[in-house]
Amino acid sequence: NPYLSKDYIRSLEGLPPALRSAYLDGSWEQYEGQFFSEWREELHTCAPFDIPDSWRRIRSIDHGRSKPTCCLWGAIDHDGNIWWYREHYRAGVDADINASEIARLSGSERYAFTVLDSACFSKTGTGETIAEIYQRNGVTDVQPWPKNRHAGWALFHEYLRVGKDESGLQVGPRMHFFKGCPHSIRTIPTLVFDERDPEDLESSGEDHAADSCRGALEHLHEGRSPSEALVSPEETL
């Protein structure tokens, strides 16, 4: 609005983040208590495109039965940005069914790493672990998520963040979701802070897609290198 005074605009700039976003920027996506207040659908989602062969691909799986299992497929470009390009989201079926569907969707793609909720590697009896069921049904070479939730959420915020460089040009975000990942796009902006731990989100919410992203980001930033066979030719130059 060109008729607003500079004093009024300065007063809006001093509002809390959610109100500032609404009244100053005209964005009503934010609300009080929102964990990922950086989220903007117009910035963090995009139309699907063909993933270049030279980009490194990853998978991350949050397993559930009564609650949804969420697998996200990501591609890392040459600038380190992550593009989540495929999503499997299903509740009410056993681990072997989820694993078989994930293996089918993966086709012949090769991955720098596949990570799975660390709880799936725990033995609760004499039978197979969930991780072993996944491997038996075609989701191979799975590794457990790291367990530092706070560090994972800090990385999540960092990858969503948008800023400006010294010349005023937009910098970020470093993480995008294809429009073909509807449950990620639907659920991530709805998550709220845990009242008992402001560095964590309230896990009673629908956090399965967010957890899949977090597990992948933690693993990626532990500095684990993919096997030599999974490094693209360009990366060896």
C-alpha cells in the first residue's frame, strides 16, 4: 500500500513474527506456535522436473503401522540444495507391504544412502527387526537415523530459511518439495512447538514427513561419504 506512512510500516516491522508476516507481508501461512515459521508454499514447493543424472539421490523412511509410513526420495544438486521429488505415505499395512511398494517406486535408481527410523533396528523378540523386513523386501542397505533430534530440527530450519545477500538478492531456501509430495506439503506447516521443549516439535502431530526429512538431514551432515560406486563421474573430476 503506497499510502502507508513509514512510521506505520516501522510499527509493523516490530510485531511478533506471525503478525508481522500477516500484516506487513500479506502472508497468513504463519500462526503463533508454528514450529516451521519459515514455511512459504510459494518458495518451498515447485512443479516436478526431470532430475539430472549427476545429482546424488537419497531415501529416508519413517516407519509406522497404525500411523503412516512416510518415505521421501530426495536429490541433492551441485549447490547442496535438496529437492524432495517423490513420496510414499500409507497407514494400516505391515512393514513388508510398505517396503515392497517403496522398492517398486524406486525402480532402478541408486542412492547415496537410505536411512530408516533407528527404532526399526531394535530387536523386541526372536523374530526379524523392522529393518530386516525392509531389506528382505527390496529396500537394501538401510542405515539407522542419527538420534539427535535438536540438531536435526536446527538443520531443517536452516534449509527452509530465506534471506538476502549483500546486494539484496534472495538467498535460499535450500530445500524444496515437488508438488507430487502432497502429504509433506500439507503436514509440515501444521506442526507446533513442544510446550515442554522449545527446541523440539510436538510429536503428537502428523510429523512423519518432517521426521523423514530430519533423519536424512542429520545423516547427511554427519559427513558420511557415499560409496565410490555411487559417486557421479562429475564428482571425481
